[in-house]
Amino acid sequence: MGTVIKVWGDGLGGLWTPQGNVDIPPGYVEVPSGDHYLTRTIKQLADICYVRMKHSKKGGYSSAVAVLAPFEAVKAARAKVVATEK
């Protein structure tokens, strides 16, 4: 399984983790959460991926809104999803 670094924030600028600010490397693409099989497969194929979290101050919880991963890992994961749909 790939290494996952949790990321908080609503934009690509100023992403923050407990270890400090994060600069997303070039070549990473964002995939919205929602398709659990796709995001799980991306996390398995990528060496490093980032999970964008949105914190709800009112509810006091965080939820994943997107995964950022290398383009090649996302492309391979989407191909795997299409292959399993047949």
C-alpha cells in the first residue's frame, strides 16, 4: 500500500500537515472522493499520495474530499476500474 499523508485545507496553496506545509510535487492530479474503489486503488498504486481533508468546525469532524496522486498512478487505477466493470 502507498504512503498516505493527510492534508488539510480547501485549496492547493498553503496545504498543511502536522509536519508542516506541503508543496504538492509537479505531475500530481486531484481525484474527488466518492468512488471508493478508485481512490483505494490509487492509494495502493502510488508511492506517495495526499488526501485532502475538510474540517467541519460546527460538527467537529474531518472528511476526505479528494486524493492527490501521480498522474500515472491515477491513469493505471482508472484502467483497472474499467477492466473490472466488464
